[in-house]
Amino acid sequence: MERKGKFITFEGCDGCGKSTQLRKLSNYLTKNGVPHIFTREPGGGKISEAIREILLNGKNSEMTDECEALLYSASRVQHLHDRVQPALDEGKLVVCDRYFHSSFAYQAFARGLGMDFISKINSYAIEHYTPDVTIFIDLSPTEAFARKKGADENDRLEQAGMDFHNRVYEGYLTLAKTDKCVEVVNGRQTPDEIFADVLAILKKRNCL
Ligand code: TYD
């Protein structure tokens, strides 16, 4: 599908340093006058943010894995409609904090729902809105949680346990090998070094 704007997504385990990189990119794009929007998943709009609250609320511990996966994809479809498509139509650069690779890593691999099920329920998003590039910040959950001094006790996903987060990480490593839209950045570097790699990738992929 012909698109006027570019669509880039950021991925990684909880606590991998994505937020710092997104802040740096925001400053860079503003300074350089690049028309853009920043958005995030789950969320990025009234309905998607309401779904986010259900998904991440630590009190919703009885949620089934299938319900979780379907809510992430429901939130995705609404978010694409509300925020991503309009900005792409205006020729803006869309920067999204997490996208369907998170559903593959967290729901397909870590929850064990499998790629087939997750591909099926995401087929609308995946077909029409493949990112121009996905930047995966490669930092293991052990290193990530050590850095942020433990998981957030109010966040349902962060509370899922180390085995779960290690499976998320393995899922990402598999995706990085198999999906050519994924570019890997070494998350053990300093924030400035990571950002230099991010910029180099975005330039190489003609997103800047
Ligand atoms: P958030 O607080 O935004 O985490 P982070 O700052 O690490 O991105 O919470 C989003 C959580 O939702 C995170 O634990 C990953 C999870 N998630 C999925 O499990 N599947 C998905 O499809 C998406 C988009 C996110």
C-alpha cells in the first residue's frame, strides 16, 4: 500500500530503555523540523487508552491469555484508525512505542498462544500497516529489571515473573532473526551510543 508518511516502531523487554530513546528522538525530530507524531501501544486514543487500563490493571489477574491477546489487537485496530492512518496520510513520521511485534513476543511466545493465532487476530493490522522499520533494543530482562530496580507491582504484565519475561526476550530474538523489518540495537551501550545507532538505522532505512 502506498503511504505518504513513514511508520517506525520501537520494541524491547520491559525496562530496556525505550522511553529514553523515544525522548531523544522526539528532541531530535523537533529540533530538525521533521513533522511527526509520537504514540504508543496499547493506547494512543480514547478507546485504546481505556483498553490499556483494563490490560495493565494489576487487579485484573483473572484475565485469560486469549482475552488479553484479543484486547491488544482490538486496541491496535482502533489506534491505527484514530492516530496512525491520519498522520501517515498527512505525510508525517509516525513513531510508535510498541506494535504487533510485542504481541508476537508477549502473547505468541511468552503466553504460548502461538504465531498462528496471533497472526490471525492481527491480520488486519499486519496486512495494511507493516512498519517501515522496527527498532528492537536488545537488553535481557535480568539486566533490564536490575537497572530499574525490580518490576512495577501495579503493572499486571511486569508482575508476570522472570520465566515469562525470559520467554518474551527469546521471542524477540527469534523475530529479529526472521523478520527483515526488525533492526537490533545493543541495549547495553550508553543512551547516547544507542541513540547514534537508532539514527543511523533510520537514515539507512530512508525514514529521516
Ligand atoms: P508499558 O507500561 O507501556 O510498558 P513499556 O514501557 O515497557 O512499553 O506497558 C505495555 C505492556 O504491554 C508491556 O508489558 C508489554 C505489553 N504488551 C503486550 O503484552 N502485547 C502487546 O501487543 C503490546 C503492544 C504490549
